[in-house]
Amino acid sequence: MMRTIREGKTLWAVNVILVLSVLLMGGLILFRGLGPVPADQTSSEEEEPVASVNGEFITEEEWSQELKRRYGQDLLLHMLNRMVVFEEAKARHISTTPEEVAQELLRNIQGYDSEEAYYQQMMTELGLTRQDIELETAYRLVLEKIATSGIDISDQDIDQYLAQNSDQYAVMKQMKLSLIKVNSSEEAEKIMDELEKGSDFSQMARERSLDMESRSQGGKLGVVEEGDPFLPKELMDTASTLEIGDIAGPFLWEGGYAVIQLTDIMMEEKEDPRYVRESIRKQLALNEATPLSQLEQELRHKYQAHIMSSIPSS
């Protein structure tokens, strides 16, 4: 049975940070532009338009040059880094397995509604396919193995870290929340009255919510953990008391008022203790290792990597 819980004014701040990788994004669109021009390619083919505005064309050559100007130097460095890192890995007999890549990706997917949702967002926001992400993850793992080679982290070091950071490895309650945002507390109260009478939350969110990001999803905010530091304590305390299907509000939120609904409760999956220990071992070793960007620079010097192509300045 659905319950409604009415609240006083509360501030709700939601911060979602997405780190965009210019190297990856530039790399995916620049491989052709930075590659050699076929000998039989004619000048007319080079001037083939790729876009137009009011009859004025942007040619493929202009597009390529602009991409080179913006991303060329960084992309070439990224390509050189891959070559020298894998050369060093070969010399040291270092490799990574599909299982290691899969486990690392599972950690990245945590916090998303599903594996599909993670890969869909990577494609939408960055233009990265699943294969792109797997390849970059494998590269990162190999680079970390090179950096930590020869650094010994004892079981006692890991035990001490676990004792000092036990809260990080506790099983957390996770909640799926939805919201409807309106202009006034009176309107929010009216929304709650209609929900109590049987109106559908997701339909009302699509028709009346002012929050454009969640509106198209029927008000869905996604998964949040109990005690999430980015959400107000009062709201999270209330959400933690709800049962699936319950609604609560109104809460003061970003210049308006929000009504929330708890749509699901999950317990965070506990990681394999063996993987947890290996993850801690790697992190402690990385803390002692040469910074990864510095290591890439040192390897470029070791293998005499140089940029010979002239990149247009920005």
C-alpha cells in the first residue's frame, strides 16, 4: 500500500560529474584525418563536402584540419603512449586478461541502473563503443602493472588499510528514486493529493515536472546510496524510511519544490574479498609508484618516440 509522507522545506542538491576524455573522443574521430592520404586520391575527392549551410560547404579537408588543430597534438601523444607502453609490456612479459578487464569494468558500472545504461551513456556522451572502452581499460591496466612492477605490498599492509577504511567496504543500501518538480509548495501538495487518489507518478512527471533531465524518464533519478553526501541529510533520512511505492514531500529543490517516490530498494553487491584485497594492493602500490603520466613520458624517451608531423597551432 502506498504511503505519502509530507515534509517541510528541504534543500535538495544533486551533483552529477561526468569526466570527458578529450583524448578518446578526439582519437575516435581523428584516425582518418591524421592518417596518410592515398596516393591516388584526387584534389576533387579531398574537397568533397561533408556539411553545408545556406549553400556554403565545409569540405572534408577543412574538417580534418580543424580536428588536427584542436586535438592533433594530444592524439599523437596518446598514440605514441600506447605504442611505447605495449613495447615495454612486451619486454617485461606483462599482459592483462579478459577477466581482469571485465572485473575493472564491473567497478566502473557500479552506480548505473544497469550495464546497458552505462554503455549507452558512454555512447551518448562520448561516442565510445563497448569495444573502445574495453581497449582503453586494458591499456590502463597494463600501464598500472608496469608502474607497480617491483613494488611489494604485504598482506599486513592490506589488513591495516582495511581496518582503517572498513566503512568503504560495508554493504550499502541502494535506492531508486523518482521526482516531480513544480514551482510552488501549494502545487506540490496538490500533486501529492492526486497521487493519493491513484494518479500515476511517472505519467504526472512526464506531463508536469519542470526537471527536464528526469521528466522524459518518468521522473527517474536513478540509483542513490544511503547516506549519499551529495544529497541533503534530511531528505536521505526520509528516503531511508520509505517502502517501495511510497511518496514524500514537498522538498525545496533548485528554485522549486519536489515530490519524490521510492521505486526500488537494493543491497549493494559485496565484492569478492580476493578482488578487494588485490584492488587495495594495487592502489597502495600506485601510491608509491611513478605517476602514470610521468611514466608515459619516460617510456617515450626510452623508446625514442618523436612527433615529426607538423600540427597546425591553435
